[in-house]
Amino acid sequence: MSKLHVSAIMAGIAAMVATGCTVKGSQDKAGVMSKENVEENVREFVYPLPTAFEVTEMLNRIDAAYILDICNPNDNVDKYVTEAKRAMNMGVYSADLCYASTYNQQANVMEYTQTIRALVDALDMTQAVDPELATKMEDNENNKEAMTELISNSFYDSYDYLNKHGRGPVSLMIVAGSWTEGLYIATHISDDTFDNKEMVKILLSQKEPLEKLIKLLDDNKQDANIKELRELLQPLNEIYSKTDANSITEETMQAIKKEADAARSVIVKP
């Protein structure tokens, strides 16, 4: 665990914020969701942070080799100059950080942490994070209960900050970037992906998160960047909408891989 985990958490927070911005009937009188409702929505839309770890932990569990070249090069970070590109690639790098962390690639973890910190600063999100959070997390890295509480509190504080500052579209772009990168990594670990039943299961499990993400994008498509992102993910949405809940053909697997490549290519392009 490193100081960069603060930034990794920020990407996960965005999913909560995005969900909270569109949920009806779950706000208090002041129009701000309670912590209990935020937590409930996080559990319902456990993305991108938990799902990114779910994907990478699964890869580790089936002994898939860690492939550094899959991830977005850290050198690209300075090339992202628009808010949309910075937000989407904050999500991408957060998924890459989860991947490196799951495989205990400490050098890469530090690099991705620095990259994400740069994007947090560029997106003016530093005030959303407890300045002592990094130290607290390092002090409690072996205490799961304490870590869970720290992360949860960070979720709540960041939700409050981003919600008050009208940053819903930014959070959605982070979510979409992380989801796309997670899918991209999962479809590039080996040539025999289709033959691995657990891999098939994890790819099928992405159908529901994508449906929820598309709904969130639809609810916010008055934003030009969100509208473009929605169109970018539509091919994947169409493929998943035709898949069965319990099975998938090799042809569909290849189609998902192709469209994940295409969407990810647009997102990471400077």
C-alpha cells in the first residue's frame, strides 16, 4: 500500500458520485444524500474500484501473468490537456493501479500513483481528500477493518465535495475510463481466454455494470463529453445486450475484445 492509493480511491469515489447524482428519492431535506444512502448505492454500483480489483484478483487467481505493456504508459499523462481526457484517463490509470497492486508490482504501483496524483491535481480534486489519508492508510495497511473505514469515509467526503461542486460529468468519465480499461485488461491476458471458464464468467459479469453505466450516461448526456462517451460505448452495449446471462459464444467474446480495443484506443489517445 502506498501514498498513491489515495488517488486510486478517488477513481472509485467517482462511481459513487455518479450514482448519487441520478438516484431519485434518496436525498435528505437539504438535497444531499445521507452517508447510508451513498453506501447503499456504492454497494449496488460497485464500480470502478471494487470491480477493477475483482477483475485483477481473478487474473491473479488463475495464474495469468502480469503484463506491463497492457497498461497505459505513464508518459502519456502530460499529453492529456482537456478535462475530459484527464478524467477518463484517471479512470484508466486507476484500473492499471489496481492491476499492478494485485500483482504486488510495487514499482509500477508507485508510478501509477504519481500519475494519478498529477491528474487529481489537474482536475482540482485535491480538496476532496483528507490531507492525512495517505499516512493513515500506510499506518493501517495490514488492518483490513481500519482500511475499510478509511476508504468509506473517503468515499463520503469526496461525494460531498464533488456533488456540491457539480462535478457529475467528471465522475462519470472517470467511471467509464476505469470500466473500459478493466475490460481491456481482461480481454488481453492470453490467447485462450475463451477456454477459461472463470474468464468467461467475469466477462459476462460486466453486462450489468455496463447497463448501469449506460443509464448514467443517458441521464447526463446533455453534457457534450458525456454524449460522445455514450456513443463510444454503444457498440459494446449492443453486443452485451444480446448476450445470455449464463453463456457466451466465442464469436461474441471476440466481438467484445474488438470493441473494447476500439473504445480504449479513443480514450487513451492524447
